[in-house]
Amino acid sequence: MAETKQTEAPQLPKHKVKYKKAFQRACNEPNAKGKLCGGHLKRWFYLADVLEQACGDVRQTFGDHAELYRCEHCRILYLPSEQEPRGRNVAGLGQQSIFGLTLTAKPGDEKDNQ
């Protein structure tokens, strides 16, 4: 897989912004002692955040419906990687079973989308 070099993330006055690595799920920002934060990256809906509504710089920079992730501990913002599909769970796509078992839905359990 060819690696693409992403440019620096646009920095905001009140938020630190980084790019996620492909399928990254935990924060990789070192703290003052040099240890990694390790907080979970969660999808951040900044329009519902009262403190962000008062600040407003994320909305001005990225628009109303940007896909952003935020560390639950240090609150650093992460932009999604170019290698992973948009709109998917932060946990990624998952893996096929190493045992070769891929179960499909039972014939009667399929629901019609009407």
C-alpha cells in the first residue's frame, strides 16, 4: 500500500488539530512526562457542544458537517486519514474470521427496505 504524505493539519487558536493514522483508535499525543495519552478517539459532533458553540472556530474552519474525532482525555482534534473510508465507525471495517466462518443472514431474517 502506497503511503501518501498529508500536509500539516490547519491549527486553530483554541484547539490542537492532527491527522489520524489509518484506522487509529487511540490518541498518540505525548503528555508533559513523555507518556502517550492513550485516550479513545470518539466522533465529535461539535454543533451539539455548548462550549464549542461559544467559541465557533471549528465551525468556521471546517463547516457544519465535517467528520472530526476528539480524544476523550486531552481533547485534541483529529481529522480522518485519507486511507480509511468516510463515515465509518472509528473502529474500522473489522476483519474476516481467521477460521473461515463468515455467516450470512438466515433466509427469513432479511428485512425489506420499504
